[in-house]
Amino acid sequence: MAKVAFIGLGVMGYPMAGHIAKAGHDVTVYNRTAAKAEKWAGEFGGKAASTPAKAAEDCDFVFSCVGNDDDLRSVTTGPDGAFGTMKKAAVFIDNTTASADVARELGKAASEAGFGFLDAPVSGGQAGAENGVLTVMIGGDEEVFNTAKPVIECYAKMIGRMGDIGAGQLTKMVNQICIAGLVQGLSEGIHFAQNARLDIEAVIDVISKGAAGSWQMENRHKTMMDGEYNHGFAVDWMRKDLAICLAEANNNGASLPGTALIDQYYADVQKMGGNRWDTSSLLARLNKFSGK
């Protein structure tokens, strides 16, 4: 089994690192809040390191799952960053949702230092991480991808190499653009059904079997109807991701009018105090602005 480091133990990274340890790999973790790393080590039988550099020492694979581009730079090329101690021919796998630019930047730095790099953002949310069934979108060299794939499979149900470094992040942007539209459409549909005094459960039961069906409809309509918005991916995180999408669209010439509008709807949700509500809270915005 491989020697692995995992950097970043948030709601996603904590269970992801756990699945790697459960598969029998020797895992060392680092987290900015040291107590969380110690807790993980006690739960899964691994080790906690005091810095990313110490976590990465002599590892075959180093994973990261942190907040944004700046966090990623900090744990890789910053003081005490993992890139300073990674051995030749090791592979760094970044599960952060970040920009394609930072992926290419770090990929270049890794290549110059003699080890591999994959940008590997994930989809599936906290539940997918906890159950080890995430979808992983990967950019990077095919040989490096094949080397790392068996370890990535510890927490994934679907793994796809999308192209060269940066392609994983670009694919995740497509994912977030599609989700934003789906959630807004579902929110409007439920809002309309409420105003029309329809039996919403009956409506969903019928339309979910047809062309309107989606994961969001199947898994979120009940909590949305109950006004429960504490199930997964937070509005603050979605706005961070949509900002990345809109910035990339500005660079590549793509037109994203719907995405830009929904981003502003999420800004309205933040103003309502819903920063940590899940993304289905677009319905709460509709209800508020209709006077409900």
C-alpha cells in the first residue's frame, strides 16, 4: 500500500482521507486547525503533521482539499508548503475547486520539481464524500493519472480524465453552471406549484420520471418544501465557484447570462442571512420576494 498525505480536513477532506486510510494506505494528515487533524488521526489510526511540508515527506501521493486559490498556494508553494518536501516521481492530487490558472501554475511548478500533478475537483457534496461515491474530474498527464487512479478510487464512484492540467477545473465549472440552472428551475417550479395550490408531492412524483427529472429534484424537493436548507453545499461556496466560472468565461469568451443572474440571486440569499444555507435556498428567496 502507498504512503499518502492529505492536506485539508473540511467537510469533504475529512471523510475522503478516511476512505483512503480504510483502504489500507498509510495516511498522514495536515489541517490548519491542528485539533481536527489529531481527531482524524485518533479516529482512523493515521498520523497528524504540523505542516504540509512535514505531511508530504517521503509520500507517494499527496492530496489537498482546501478553500480557494490562495489557500492552495499556501499549502503547496508557500512557507512550509508540501512542494518543498515532495519526492521525485510522487504525485500531488488537488481536490480543491479552484481556478484553471492556479492548476496550470502548480502543474508547471510540480513538473520543474520532478513530480506529477493532477487537478481533480470533485462533485457529490458532503454525502458523496462520506459515502465514498464522489465524481472526480481530472486534468493531467495520462500516465500520472493512471498511477494515481487506484488511490483516488478509494473515495470515488466515477473518475474521468478530461484532458491536460486545468481540464479538471474547467469541467467542474461546467458542473457548477449546470447545477445553478437546475436549482433555480426547481425552485421556480416548486414556487409556482405552491402558488397554484397543487399537491407538490404528486407533481414531483410524476415529473421526476420524465424529462424534468434530476438529482436535485429527487433529493432536495422535500427539504425545500419544508424550508430546511442545511443539507450540503453552502451558498458561500457556490458563490465562490460561480465567481471562478464567470471569470473564466470572461477569459474564453463564453456567454453565461443565466449563471450571472443566478449568482446575484445567491447574493440576495446571503443578504437574507443564508450564507451557510445549502444551494436549494433559492426557493427561500422566491418566497420572500413574493411576500410569503
